[in-house]
Amino acid sequence: MGDGKIIVGLDAMGGDFAPIEPVLGGYAFAKENPDIEVVLIGRQEEISAVLPSELPNLRIHHASEVVAMDDPPALSVRKKKDSSISVGAELLKRGEISAFVSAGNTGAVVAATTLKVRLLPGIERPGLAVVFPTVKGTPVVIIDVGANIDTKPVHLLQYALMSTVYCKLMWEGVENPRVGLLNIGEEETKGTGVYKEAAGLLKSANLNFVGNVEGKDIFKGLADIVVMDGFVGNVVLKVSEGAADAVITMLKKEIYGSSWWTKLGAMLFLLPAYKNLKKKIDYSEYGGALLLGVNGVCVIGHGRSNARAIKNAVNVAVNEIKRNVNEKILEKLKEVNP
């Protein structure tokens, strides 16, 4: 990769619908981006069986084992050394790929990249960052959504530092992202000892800390970044996805269960708005979550990812390679702690 060529490794065996959806998603991306190479990592025969056709910028790297979604993360990395996840992390470590994308076992991906690729100097734990829309029209970054459930105050501070850099690179005009700490109340006295100490660290750091943010305020756009531990973050992520699906389903029932006049009106006036709303809250549009803190670019997709979500996850990885997000994070860390 000394010539600057971007090569993305894609876990073809990861996710609920593997290898079909990852392979089709990787194929679609490679077909639309001939200047970027996609490496499908996994069982060669299974991948070849669902690959539509050959492409000059698409190849297969065989890995004989598969980490199941319910496999113990750390154990699977140690026991299944030739799994698509372990091989992908190893290729990233050796610099044979520029980024690794997987919709497989999140814990295993985090463990493999942490053990093999290592963390950025000064970072103790990686954090998964997802982007959600808000009612203000501006996005919000939520971190961590599942990489680390045993969180210390310093980890929450590091999440905030990394996300601040991420936000500034993602959106023009956001020079000083507002950082909020998810808590059960806005008051400084609320929360556990970990969160109280984290609030103190965030307040004293060189950050635009706006204080505690309640769950109901995440999507109001009161902060550009909302920091939380991985256990709470994963619950927030899943509840948000479930609520979005429920709203869309209830709206469809109200429309299609009504009179034909209502249906006609909906078709004429509400359908465009409905489609726009669905697009904004559809996880497949965002592709995947960036694992901030590892010494390489790693994107983790939703376990239910379809081909579209996989294609968008690969796109997320490519964008982060071009933005040099890790170099900017290291600069921010030096600024806070020379």
C-alpha cells in the first residue's frame, strides 16, 4: 500500500445473512469504485458460490473458520485463529489492507483488533461511535455503543476526545463540537461515582463540555456528541432502532388501514415525507460504527446488515482512511496531555 492505494478487507462470514449479503455489498461497492480494492475474507467456496461475477478490484482471501454471533469474544479470537475476523485483524496489523469491515460478532472484532492491531498511544479502551439524526437536522455522535461495558471515568474522557476529532472531520462548520454526558438528570449531583468523576474530567479538559444530557434529549440536538458506557450505549442503540421501526410500522398501519380517501391523500402528500423519514432513521443508510481508538481503521456493521448496509459500511471505512482520523486523534491527545 505504499503507492497510496486503498484496500478494504471485508468479513464475508460476518452477520446474520452471511455470506450472501456481505459478498453482494462488497461486490456492489467494488463495481462502483474501481479505484478501490475490496478483499472478501472468508471461506472461498462459499464466497465464490454467491459472487455475481469477477471484478479486477475484487479478490478473495481464504479463512477457514467462522466466529458465530454467540461465541465468547476473547476465546473465539484465541481458539479460531483462522477465522475471518482474526485473519482480517491480522491483515490490518500487517498493513496488507487499509481498513477492516465486519458485521460479525462485535466483541470478537473489538478483541481481535485490540489484541492484534493494538490501540493508539494514550488510549486505554476503544469506543464504537454511531451517527444518528436529530430533530434539528444536525447529526449526533453516540459513543460507546458496545465495545466496552466495564468503563472507567478516563475511558469516557477519551471517548469524548476522540469523538471531538471525529465530529470536526465529519462535518464542516462544527469547529468546537458540544460534548454531553448521558445521565439520569442534568444536575451535577446525579449519576454513579463513575459518571460524577467523568463529568469532572470532561469539565477540566480542553473540550466544549455542555454537562449532563438525559436520554430524552439525545435526539433534540442539544449536543453534537453524547458519551456513555458501552452497556448503556448498546441499550440506547437497540431501543432507538426498535422505536424507529415501531413508529414506521404504526404509521403504515394507520395509513393503509384507513379509508381509500385517506390512502389517496397519504399517497399524494405523505409518501415523500414518509420515505425521507425512513431513510433518515434506517441504519443501513449509515452503514456501520467506527471503532475509535484502535491503531487502524475498523468499521463494525449491524448484525442484520443487508447488502446496502455493507456497501455503506465499506464507504464509511474509505472516508475515514482519507480523513486520517487516527493522526488527528493523536494530535488532540498531545494537546490535552503533552
